Amino acid sequence: MKRFFTILIMLSLFGWSNVLLKAQTILTLQPDATSGKDAYLQSLNPDINYGTHPDFNSEACTNGGNFVAVRSVIDFDLSSVPSTAVITNAKLYLYTYNSPNTGQHTGDNMSLLQRITSSWDANTVTWNTAPTTTTLHQATLPTFTNVNENYIVDVTNLVQDYVADQANSFGFMLRLADETVIKKMVFGSSNNADSTLHPKLVITYSQSIPSDSCITLQPDGTKGKDAYLRSLTPDVNYGTHPDFNSEACTNGGNFVAVRSVIDFDLASIPSTAFISNAKLYLYTYNSPNTGQHTGDNLSLLQRITSSWNDMTVTWNTAPTTTTLHQDTLLAFTDINENYIVDVTNLVQDYVADKANSFGFMLRLADETIQKKMIFASSNNTDSTLHPKLVVCYSTANGVHEQQLTNNYISVYPNPAKDILTIATNSNTQQRVEVLNLMGQSVYKSYINKNATVNISAFANGVYILKLSTDKEILVRKFVKQ
């Protein structure tokens, strides 16, 4: 029977991220001319600043026979929102009116709201010095249906991007999707004399609380599991070899390649844990068998995807590996150089897919002679040289693992490349959402029972899929490769 995480409906005020989350906070911002920051940019007067203009518009019109385009920029003070916050809801309220300067909504005025990615000053910015923007998660304001129509814009993803990358976020720009005459979207700015027309941003977010558990694993020859694989003697097992190496050399005129495999006991880490940090410590020494670091010994550490036994494995029976999130060990700069390898993504993949994870393989990136990376194995007589893995991870607060007898969700294949299939036993409509490890929503939809999701455009990595029913939220982790 499948095992899943269930979040009861009483915990619906909690979010899900790679850290624990507090109850949600609601922030409402509707600044006036003194505390607000917005400006009106006009192409006909491209060097004039309109930082106190009462309108916040997107326009394309003519003036005295000359074409005029107008865009507007605005920023809100989001410094109180932590960069690690999960934005569960964000709405921008824009209020229209019959402007004595620009009139009312006109034409096929569909507009775009884009995140600004460079700094600007409301008192100096002009059309010619307008800040840069990105189309990532841009929001669309559809064409008006009433000249008195106010707009409530869902900017959840835009605000999530903003707070996650505050160093490169400076507000939002409003512009027409098609800047040809005649069309306008007309709203009040924070400089408008009528305070009820000032733009308003309402954000609901959950604050992250670091809550890592850390484990340190440095097994000896009795408890450890590693082996040395040698191409020259491809059917010989070296499960008690004192070295953990990647090599390419000659022996008696014969070419020799060496790879090493290792596994750590990660059974105590839940499969749904978020790995916040994982480091593999490899210690070098002057080996009486193989010497020291030599040559352009750039090496790779790859996750093993098939089972193996350290007392029987050989070069010819070596397990399979995947290049997904493989780590690179740069060529040595000192023959006594130890290595600390950031294996956070490798360990995340491991715990998320334990059924297909069996440790790690060390191998040269280029297996041509003469080059070596020399470390000690867990069988080395010097216990201070044994490989060490330190893993820190978080689990979700208030989430309990249990057998589900009434509802289930199956997500496959896992890992998936292009198409992910979601299967449930429910006949009612359910909401599906996919989050990345920053807690950002990358996909939302509804399904009645079964569905497929095209994930080909997703970046490689680990994702969380949440299926919301009327009573609970079922959570599964999957890997995109």
C-alpha cells in the first residue's frame, strides 16, 4: 500500500516549503503621495519626469498628430516580507476614474503587468530612463467591459519572484500588450487627490522557520559500504580496499581505470524531507597502493541507480548511475588536498527516490592516463580518513505520515522527463498544484480523477505535488530529469 503525507483541513493555514511555516500573515499596502512610489512615463516627452502624475495608465494615443505611448511604474515596500516567505495569495487593486487628463478606458486595452528588474527613482525616471522588466510570470489585465471597471490583478507569482529575488526586484510596470492607437487603461496613482483611488497591494504569506535536523555519517570498515572497481582485473572484488579513488594509469604496460562506489545509510531521513545542505568529506593521503593526486584529475560524483553488494561487486558488475545533478570535483591544486563536495541535490534526489538510489560513484571525467584522485575508504586503518557525509534536512510542521485507506494519489513515472501522470481514486473535482523547492507555484489545475501534466519545460530537480480534496491535502514528491 502506498504511503503519503496527509495534511488535515485544520492545518490549511500552513504552507509547504523546504522549511517549516508559520500561520499566514496578511500585509496590506496602499501608500499615498508621501510614502508611495510610482511614475507615469510618456514617449512624446521622453526626458520629462512625471513622478507626481495623478494617473497610473497604459496608453497608446495621438496628441497634435503625434503618437504617444504611456507606461506606468510602481513599487511597494516589501522589505517586511522575508525572502524565504511562501506567497499564498497576492492581489493588486487598481481603481479607475474619469481622469481630467486622460479620460477613461478606451479601445482593445488589454495590458500587461511585469516585474521591474533594475532600480529607478520616482522623482527622476523618464521614458528614456525607464527600468528594465522581465516577462517571467507577467500578469495580464484583460480588455475592459465597462468604462468604470476597476481591476483586481492576481500577482501571486510576481510577488513570489519579487521577495525571492529582492536584489533584482524594483516593483512593477503597467503597459499595453499592443501599443497601437487608440487604447487606454486609466487608473488613479498614489499621487491622486482621491485617496480611495490609490493602488493597493494585499499579500498573504507564510513565514519560514528554519527547522533542520542534521545527521553525520562516518562509518568504519564494519558498518561502511564502499568498494574499489578496477578495469584490469574486472572480475575481482575489492570490497575491503583501503582507497576510494578515481584513476587512469598503466600497470605493466596495461591500461587501468579505477572507479569507486560508496553508500550511506539514509533510512532515517524521510523520503519527503527537504535537504537544505549536504556535504561529503573525502580525505586524501599518501597511499602505499596508489600514491597521491596526479594529473588533470577532474572527477565526477554520480548517484547510483541499481543495487550492489560491496563484498561481491566488480568492474564487470558495477551498478548503473545517472548524470542527474552529478557533482564535479575540480582538479587538485595540492597533493595533500582534501575535498568537501556539496552533494545537496544528489542527496535530495536520493531520499526522494530511495527505491532507485544506492549511493554514489566516483569516476574521472576523462579516463585517459595519467591521472588520479586519491582518498581513503571506510576500510582504511586510519579512522580519521574515512569518508564522512553530513546531511541537514527539514520536514513539514504538523504533517503526519500514515496509511490512507480511503484516498490515494499515485504519481508516475518518478523520476519523470516530459509527462507526469497523476492517478487518484476520487471521482470529485480536486485541485492540483506543483511547487518547486522554494515554495513557488509552477503549475495549477483541476482534475476529476486522473490527469497528465506536461513537465517538459520544468527545470530539472525535485518538486512537490499537492492534491487538495474537501478534507485533506495529499502530498507527493517527484523528480524532473
